[in-house]
Amino acid sequence: MKSITKTMGYLVIGLTALATSAFADRLYVPAVRELPELRSATSRHFLLADGTYSAECTLEPMNYKATDGTWQPIDTNLNPTTKDAFALANEANTLKTYLPNTGGGWVRVEAGQGAVSFRPLGVADGTSSVKGNRLDIADVGRNITLSYEALPGRLKETLTISAPISAPSFSYALRLEGLVAHT
């Protein structure tokens, strides 16, 4: 058994087969171009050099529906924004996310006609730093860093406690727009 893996642009073909090197080279057909009109939230399609087609399919979203109705690749990077009182935004995603540059600022996540906004209560402003899709706000509490990470189709919040603290408790203010809370 020989494992054959070739990479072409976004497309990865993984096969395990009894094969010679010459046979493996014939399996690789380069992509000529992507066919964006065939995209969905979880797929991209390619025209191959031999006239056949190939698709890359994933379980999590790789594309989002833009305001013009086309599917565009998700970009999870955080970018400066002028929206309301927010400092950063991730809008090239299935969720639109807006973040503060302080620990006690509001976070807003929009999907369709609904939005959820929340902010931690009783935390310090801290010191923020941004790298790619991640915002870290250090010193929001003693030995506590608050982080937000924009991921395809979701926002991840992490509270990192770097040393033991007694009776840790975290509370949030919550606002819902176009949504109803159920218990």
C-alpha cells in the first residue's frame, strides 16, 4: 500500500492504493480554475485540465452569502470598523461580528435579522492586541485575559486564568434583537 497525496490550490486529493509512481502521477489533474457560480456554504467546485470537475466539501462553512447574493470565501481576519462604538469587525463570514478594544465593551454577533450583544460585567478595560482573527485583552482582572477568536460561522470567547483565583465568577449583560430568549 502506498499513500498518494497531491495538492492543487484549495483541492487536496487523498488516496490509499496499490500504485506505482507513474500511476500516481496520472491521478493528479491540475485545476484550471474555480467555478464560483457553483459555490455553496460548504463547497467549492473546480474545472480540471482534463475537462472533468472536482469539488472541495467541508462540514463547516467555507463561504458566506454576500449582500449581492453571491457566495464569497470566508475571511476570519478582524479589521478596524467605524460601526457604532466597536473597534474591530469580521464581516466576511456567515456571522457578522463586532468587537470592542476594552474588556468591558459590548460584543455584537449578527445573523440574518437577529443579533446578540453581550459584555462581561465588572472587568477592567485591560490592554488589547490583535493578530489576524484573534483579539486578546490582557489584565481584565487579576491574572485574567479575555480573548475573542473569529472562526468560520462562529465566535469563540476564551477566559484564560493564569494563576489560581478564589471563587471565580463571571457575569454578562445580554441584549437580543430580533430574537426571543427561552428558558
